[in-house]
Amino acid sequence: MVLDVLKPHHPTIVELARKLSVLEGVSGVNCTLEEVDQETESIKITIEGSALDFDAIESAISETGAVIHSVDSVSAGKKMVEEVETPQDR
């Protein structure tokens, strides 16, 4: 799952990643800083796991004062399906 998130400067992305990484069903988290302004930071959060609970993830993010702008990518099922380029992508 890939999320576009807007957060205040505190907590740091390290603290947010730790908070998300201990949620049940989460096996790994990557937080990447995309943009910084005076009061907020835009970050991309990639979360992997066998049984992700979106409501728990959204709640943990909200508890830090952050908001999910968009869900940019989701994979589900028994087999990972890779995105492929189509004529519409060109």
C-alpha cells in the first residue's frame, strides 16, 4: 500500500514509521520525505504486510496529527500483481 500523507514536522518520519511498523499485519514500512514547507511535510508511506488493516493504519496516522491525502497504490490477493505499462500510460 502506498499513501500520500501530509503531516506536521513532529513527530518525525522515523517516529511515524516506528508507530506504523508495530501494527498487527505490518511487516515493513518505508517513509520518504517528498516536500517540506513552514508548517508541514508531504511524505510517501509504503507499507507491506500479509494482512493490512487500513482503518488501524489510518487511525495511527491520524493520532500523529497527519492526514492521508490519497491512497496511491494497493495490492491484494494471494499473488502480487505487478503494474505494467499500457498505451494509456504513454
